[in-house]
Amino acid sequence: MSVTRRTAVGLVLCAVLALFVPPVVVLAVAAALMAAVAVDVQLARRPLLVRREFPHTLARGVPVELVAHVDGTGATVRLRQPLPPDLHMTPAVSDTYELHAQARALRRGRHVLPALAVAADGPLGLGRWLHRPGDDQEFTVYPDLPAAWRLVESMRRGGFSDPGQLIRGPLGLGTEFESVREYRPDDDFRQINWRATARTGQPMSNNYRIEQDRDVICCVDTGRLMASPIGDATRLDLVFDAVVTIALIADELGDRCGLVAFSDTVRRVVPPGRKGSRGVIDGCVDLEPVLVDSDFEAAFQRVAGGKRSLVLVLTDLVEPSAARPLIDAVPVLTRRHAVVVASVDDPELRALSDQPIAGDPVSAARATVAADMLRDRDRVVAELRRAGAIVVTAAPNRLTAACVEAYVRTKRMARV
């Protein structure tokens, strides 16, 4: 319960009247005013019927509409939608019986939208009552699925290289022996079957069949480096946008996609499965970064012994000391699997390194540190490539597309 500005003005007038009229009169006026306030508050307390429409599932960064309506009571009302962290809404307040707002979730996970707060004034405008009608609503924020589906549609329209037109890659990489046939001039010499050649007296080649259904495993680092913000998102949010897109495209291409999320321990495993995008998407929802160093070797051991796969490792490469365990562990994977290491390129770091050094010593120091960090990152990238991994670094708005391109390119080359 509270009083309105009109009541406060009335009390001030009573104090002024006390200077000119007998105290009995002032007390009578004040008593009448407080009685009117009490009646007004009781009228403002009448229950309100409020309807609110808000989706139970959202995609990170994608606007949705919130609509709230209070049935007319004849009184003045003010609607306000309390907000949980990482949910932005415009507007969040309305001085009418309706609230139409655009909401945008900035963080994946399961959240709670509090009940509406409605301040209702009594008919006289002297008393006000704060209502909390309705219940709190749980909602789930997924990675940016609309953007993922747009990339899938782009692939259907030929926006990426057609993975159906596979070319022959290195032998033993994603191929299975099928038959022996006569040697052709464009055959790789490693295909020659020397025993069949000696037996028949003419050159013979092994014929290999490209495996059409492959395993794609997304190894996601959820350690401390993935908590750093880039714009409105964390590195981990951007990485999971790429992961769900890869899972949906794997469904489209007939591959099996799985997930291994890890920090200092393996936190979640979704085994590769046909049409496995649903499991991968659900596995991405509530994983948040933890402030520990990640154990790459333990995570890679979960993948190393399985069927030859494309392993997409999503992590951060900026800090050399944290990247050293990754460099040491990558050979565990490259001995058997095709490995792609992907990382977000921080645009602010790039901008600092590219800015001209002026007379300001602080700006010069920032530019120098940024350039050193990028050089360290380039050395990490070079070491990973020497270890046999494909390395992808891209700006936040390009990371998902870059990962998809690496996946399709690797598939076309029959490397998985």
C-alpha cells in the first residue's frame, strides 16, 4: 500500500492550514482525508484480472513479443514487468491497461519471468495498491536456432559447396574397400593392387566406396576462457550457436552428430546418432562456463578410440598458456580422426592492434599488448596445424558459417 502524490499534497495543505485555523479544524480535515485515503486503498485492493502472453521457448538474441492486459477497473493502473538477468525488454512499463513489449534473451538456459507488478490507484486517486497477479513463468532460452535454420536453407539452395559431389581423398580416410577393377589413368598409384596385377598381367586397382554417413563430434570447451564476453554474448554462447548449426546440417547430410562438453572434467556426452540434432540442442541449453582450466586430454580420450570421425573442437586460442594443453593433446585425436579447431576472433582485440599509435602512452600500451596477443594466437594456430588439425578463426558473426564451411570442405575431401 502507498499514497499518491495527491494525498501528499493534501497533507501539506493541512500543515499550512494549521497556521491560520484552529487545530480542531485541521484535525477534522486531516481525519477526513485519511478516511478517504483508507476507503480509496480498499477500493484499489480489489483483485485484478491480468492476462500475459509470453513464449515458453526463446532463441538467444532473437526478439519475441510480450503482451499483457489488465481488465478495465475504472481506476488508473501502471503495469511493470520485472526482468530476470540477461533478458532485455522495451518497454517494460506501461501507464495503460496494456503492455506491448519486445523481449530479447541474451543468455542460454532456463530462466524465470516474474509475475507482473500492477500499481492500481483508487477512484479518488488518493490511495494506491501494488498487485502481483498471476504466477512466475519458466522459460527456456536455446541457442540461435533461426540463424541455424537459415544456414541449412542456404545449403539446400547451394549456398555452400555441394557435399554430394565428393572427390576422392587420401586412401583410408573415410573410405571402405569395395572391389578390384582395371587401373585407370587418373587413379592414385596407392590404389594399385599388386597381387591382382601380377595374377592378371595387367594393372589393377582397388575400388573404394566413400562412406556417406559419418560421425561428427563437437568437443566444446566450457572452461574459464569461454566465459569472456563478446558484445552481448559470451564466447560459449557463440560457440553453441555454431554447434547447433553443425548438428542440423549433419541431419540434412545424413551424418551422425554428437557432443562432448568439458572443463576440468567431462560434463556432458551426447553420443552421435542419426537425426541427433535434438539431443545436441537439448544438451547445449543449460551449460555455462566454469572458472577452471580445461583438461583437453581427458576430453579427447573420450573420443580418440571411437570410429573415425570429424572432431570439431571449439575453444579459445588467445591465451598461450591455456592453449598449450590443447596443442599437446591434439595428436591424440589426429592419429585417427579429422580434427577442426575453431575459435572466436575478438574484434575489439583486432581493432586495438590496428589502431595507429598516437602520443597517448595508454593507447600505445593497449595496441602493443593487443598485437602481442594476436602474435601469440598465430603461433598457437601454426602449432596446431603442424599437429595435423585444421584451424578456423572467425569474427563472432562469421564463426558459425566458418565452421560449416570447414565441415563441408572436410566431407567433400573424404577426410572423414
